[in-house]
Amino acid sequence: MLIKDIFQDIIELTDERWSHITREHPEVGIYKDRIQSVLSSPDYVKKSLRDTAVLLYYKFYDDIFDGKYFLVAVRKDLRSFILTCYISDIIKKGETLWEKK
């Protein structure tokens, strides 16, 4: 699956990564169709403190566990791809690259 993000970059979600994500975070399996929206229309995009090549895309959903963020972590390099996705109730610290106004 190829998805264009808020910065107009093409992000890949491979079958291998999706298998990893659903194995480690099975609760996100039913939300696969929302990944495109998280990447193309996020509430926040932060730069990871642990790895500056990784961007964290956050979008809040009222209907995920009574209100949580869906987080998609993307490694941006020559080939940009999704590392993982999970549900979070916090936004991590780090440089904000984009914020919905």
C-alpha cells in the first residue's frame, strides 16, 4: 500500500510491517483503513527524539477507546515506510513539524 502524507511524500506500508504491527498491537487491526487519513490529515507531526529519521503522525479519534490518538511512526529516508502504528493517549515530546490549526 502506498500513501501520500501531509508533506506530499509517498509512504509505503508493506505486508511484512503490517504483520508486525498487528502482532505487536492487535488492537489497531480494525483501523487499517484510517492510516491514510492519519498520514494525509494528521493533528500533529513530531520528530522522534530517539531517531531523527522517524516522524510520528498523530490523529485524534473520538471512537477509538472513548477518545485516543492513532499514532503512525514513519521512517523517512530514500524509501519512506511505516514502522509501526498504535493507539496512544499522549503526544510524545519532541520537535513539532506540523500542527493542525
